[in-house]
Amino acid sequence: MTIIEQAVDVLQKATKVVFFTGAGISAESGIPTYREKLSGIWAGYDPRDLETAKAFRENPPLIWGWYLWRRLRVAQAEPNAAHLAIPHMANLLRHVSVITQNIDDLHERAGSLNVVHLHGSLVMPKCFACHRPAVVPPDQSTLPVEGALVEPPRCKRCNGKMRPAVIWYGEDLPTQAWKAAVQLVKDCDLLISVGTSGIVMPAAGLPDLALESGASVIHVNKTDVAMGENREFMLIGAAAEILPMLLERIEAGKTRGT
Ligand code: NAD
């Protein structure tokens, strides 16, 4: 059996499947991963240095402007064939869940339900001082073009500066989301990791947890990110090609009654 046939076989036999996704799944929707260089006023910055409370404290307009620009890109983007394949698979397989490190909403817009967001969301900002969410999200039509420094708006309750409600480096993951993710991974018999470099902890530990709990792991990535364990299958290529191909084979298997 080829590696693809083996992966399809595992997928067809699985009863509980978890998709664990990272920035790579949204790359073909035009949303850059952190491996790509920034341009404009952010050129020369490593995104990981902009994703910190320290960076926000030192230069709020730089960080707020960067997030507004990212929100605009997400608002203009569409889910791609990889996002769309997941809810289709959910119709064919027994139980499918999605855990994402992404802060975009492309899984939801593709039709996936109950997506667990480990790193928060770009959509609704929160207050840097009192941590409460914004009363209303900023109007999409006022989002700036690339390169704007923008003073963050003020919290309607405490007058603190608003910040994006995403998890910055050095911050804890949301407890509920993390607990839900660990439970789903411990209970699954197959985890499909899509477009994640496996570097950002603790989320990156979820494929290991799946293997330790006896599940199989399929990696879908443009580069080899497998850890060389048994029960791991590395499918190298673009997510927007590989996930629809897996979907097609499952559909064909259903038609044949296998
Ligand atoms: P990452 O940037 O560290 O790695 C991206 C991975 O995707 C790489 O391994 C790369 O080889 C792979 N990849 C790139 N294009 C691909 C494609 N078309 N098909 C399949 N794989 C592809 O991303 P990460 O592992 O998610 O972790 C970094 C952090 O980046 C996360 O915390 C996440 O919140 C944040 N982030 C999110 C977004 C988003 O919401 N879309 C975008 C950029 C960064």
C-alpha cells in the first residue's frame, strides 16, 4: 500500500477524527503564515516579536495597525478547498472535530461547527486593562490598508486600550478551549494535523498526545514534519490539494461500500 492508501485506510476505519490545523491551511486563502517575511512598515519585524504584550505596551499603534490589517485580509479571504473538505468529511465519517491554532474564521465560514480556537480570534477585540471583550466588533469597512499606524480605540467600560483577543507569546491558552482540545485528542483514534509547523507550544504537543493515547496521526504539510513514530503518516503537499483528494477517496470507498 502507498502512504496515501494507508492514510485513507486509517481514515475510513476511524470512529473519532480530530483535525488540528495551523496557519498553513489558510495560506492558500491568501493569509500569510509566520514563515513569510512581513512587508510595509512591518518589514524587518519578526511576527513573533509583534505578538507580545511588551510590543503592544511599547508601541500600541504599530501592533493595533498590524492586527487591523490582518483582520482586513481575513475579511477579504475565502475558505479554500482544504477548509471546505473538512465539513464534507464530517458528513461521511462518524465523529469529526476541529481544533485550530488559527485566529481567522475560515473554518466556520467553510461550515465547520464547534471549532476549538486555541489562540483566540481576530474578530472581537478585548480590553488590555480589564480584559473584557469589546461591546461591538470594529466596523470592517473602516479597516486600514497595509502600513497604517492606528491608535487603538478605548474600552467603553474602563477606558483602557483595546487589543486583539488573540493569545500572545507568553500568555496562557484559554482554559476551556485547552481542556476541550486535550479531551478531544485523548478520545480520538485519528488526529489529522494540517499546515502546522509543530513549534508553538503547548498546542504543538497535541499530535504527541494523540500518539501517546494510542491514536494514529496523519500530517498534511508542504514539508516533512513527522516525528518518525509508528502510526504516523506524512502526506507532503498543499492542504488544498491533499484534503480534497482524501475526501474523494472516502466518497469513492462509500460508493463501493468499503
Ligand atoms: P507556522 O507559520 O509556524 O507554520 C505553517 C506551516 O504550514 C509550516 O509547517 C508550512 O510548511 C505549512 N504550510 C504552508 N503552506 C501550506 C499549505 N498550502 N499546505 C500545507 N501546509 C502548508 O504556523 P502554526 O504552526 O500555525 O503556528 C504559528 C502561529 O501562527 C499560531 O499560533 C497561529 O495562531 C499563528 N498564525 C495564524 C494565522 C491564521 O490565523 N491564519 C496566520 C499566521 C500565523
